[in-house]
Amino acid sequence: MSSRIKISRLAAVGGLSIAVLLASTACGAGGPATSGSAASSINVLVEAGGHAELAGVAEQCKKDTGLDVNFVELPYDGLFNRLSSEFSSGTVSFDVAALDSVWLPSFKDAVQPIDEMFTDEAKKDIFPALVKEAEVDGHFIGMPAWTNAEIILYRKDLFEDTKNKSDFQAKYGYALAAPTTWKQYQDISEFFTKDGMYGTDVKGAVETEWLAHVLQAGSAAVLDENNNVIIDNAAHKEALDFYVSMTKSAPPGAAQVDWAAAQNLFNQGKTAMTRFWAHAYRQIPKDAPVAGKVGTAAMISGSAGVAGVPGPWYLSVPKATKNTDNAKKFVKCAYEHNSMGIESSLGLASRISAFEKYQDQAGYESFKPLIQTLNGNATATRPATEKWQQIVDTVLVPMLQKAVAGGDSATLLADAKKQIQALLK
């Protein structure tokens, strides 16, 4: 897998295997977009794996409107390259495209405004960070289809054990419960690091989790609203120092731990807590040692409050399509029937009401903390720059790997600032 796949897509969905799947279309896989607004079918370009969240919507849309939806699926890198090539040529083979949020700035001039869909009512039902991200240069250019964020997964059985509760109270002076602050997370991680178990994991091979701590510490992540590089400010250092401090209560080799490794550690009962994408709660194997023993809580609160980094994808309509009316009809269907994504393999949506519809049902205990995290005042999406993925791959991840291996935080952040400034020139 490429770094972009691991960092971007897997950050949002937590480890799907990527395969090249080309769905047959009325025009042939990847053929020219249907011409004429009266056509009854559209081509929707998605990443492999992304079809699942939209399959139910497509079926419902056909019932509601008679519109046939043909999916064309590509792996993450292939999708980005296909979009770049066709947008540059001015001729597209698709009518709707599912875009990773970090691509919106790159493709803003190639997709149509859909301002009419962002009514006051709609904006109230979409998480604030996603509404903000969907608007580029004064126009809304993508409707969020699904999103995610990290929450806390913890071993409920260990937390509720009478002896553990008594011992923890005696040692730390407060009750053992799901952590809500960095200090509590540190204490609990330290407490459970014993007898072959670790209190938590530290993911040195991904950047999103550290960025969440930056937001919690009260700063924008890496870039400010004017794209000035602020990675060396006090909040970034505070977050990095905290992140590195957790290696004392985590398995060795943190520099190589990514999402898949951390998920496996937790599911196998090797860690008492993990900060992980909310969808993973419902994907714990039934035969895993921790099955039926996991509790959920919102992401940690720092001085700025609860904050996470969402992983949204957006549905956008290219300017070059000749099937605009039907393309927008599908995007509208996807918004109206957004909750159907929760019945998919990933179980994700983007509307607040969609998650609320399920939050009190058994098996969906991750939804209340997910809603709380996504609604956090400091929750923010990744910086809106077309260079973001390059910044992640060449600067942020290598910096984190060096930090968790013992590098000096201040020096690493100062070096990262210079590297990012050079990339943005």
C-alpha cells in the first residue's frame, strides 16, 4: 500500500483492504458520461470500498426517481490520478465523484457549486467542521457522504473490576473511569501497564492522532487559516511531548505502529485502551478476546476541549458533466437517505440525525462519543492545502517516528517547519 492509502483512506475507515474493482456501466467501465440532462442513468466514481456506503442510497434513489446509478471503483491512488487527468482534459467519464476531503482545494475549479443544497436546515444537521470544509472560495462544492473520528475504546471489564478500582483509587486518588483528560489517560495507561499488558498504544506511523492532540491543546493543526506554518508553536510541542510520554505505557516499536497494528493489539487484549476510529467498535471480531468487553468514550479533552480530526468524503459534481441535473439529483438522494450508510459494512454516515437515529440501539455504543467528538468546539478537518498529503508523507510521519524514538521535540518541530515552508513555496 502507498503512504497515501495508509494515511488518508485508512485513517478514515480503519484498514479496509484495497482492490481494483471496475463496476460495469451502461457505457462500459469508465466510459464517457451520459449526455443530456434527460438521461436516466449516471456514473459515480468512487474509491474501492466506498461503494458500500452508497449502494443502499443508489437503490433508494432508483425507487424515488427512476435514476440508475453505475459505480466505477478505483484504488485510492488510481482514483486521484483519474480525477486529475480527466479534470485537466475537460472531458469526464463520470457525473459524480466521491472526493477525499484533502482533495477539495485541488479540484475546486473543476467541480460545480451546490450551494442550493446547503440550506440552513441542512447545515444544522451536518457537523460544523464538515460544513466549513465543504465551502471553498465562497461556494459549497461537496456534500459530505460519510465521516468518522477517533474516540476512546477501553476494556470495560478491566475498568469495572473491583480490585482494579480499589487499587487505582488508592494510587491516584480518584475513581477509575473512562478518561476525559490527558492526565487521566496517562495515569490509567500507567496503571494497566503490567503483567504483559500495556495501558495504550502509540502510533508513530500515522499523524492524525497527534493532530487531534494539537487541536485539544488550542491550536490549528500545522497551518493557520492563512496557511502560515505554525507547527513549532507551544501547542504543537505540548501535544508532541504528551504523545511521546505515552510510549512508557505502550508496546515497544512505536515508530512502526500504524492503524492496523494498533487495532490488532487492542482486539487481541494486549492494550487496555486505544484511541481509534469509531467504526472499529462494531468491527471487533466475535471471537476476539475483547469481544463484549469494550466500552467507548469521547476523544480526550485538552485545554481547548474535546477535539478530533474527522475523516470525511464528499460527493461532488464535475463542471464537465453533461448530466448535471441527474448528478445533483443523486447527491440530493445521498443526503436525504444518508442514514442508509450505517447499514453498510463500515457503518458510517455524515448527518448528525443519522447517527442519532442509531445511538441508543445495542451495538451502536460508539455513536454518542462519536457525535460528541465531531461536535467538539475544537474539532477541525485537515488543513485545506493541495500539498497536505505530501506534507504528511514527507514531513509529519517521519517527524513523529523520530520523536517517539527519542528525538528532541523542539528541534524536530523547527525542522518540520522549514520543510513545510519549502513545500508550500
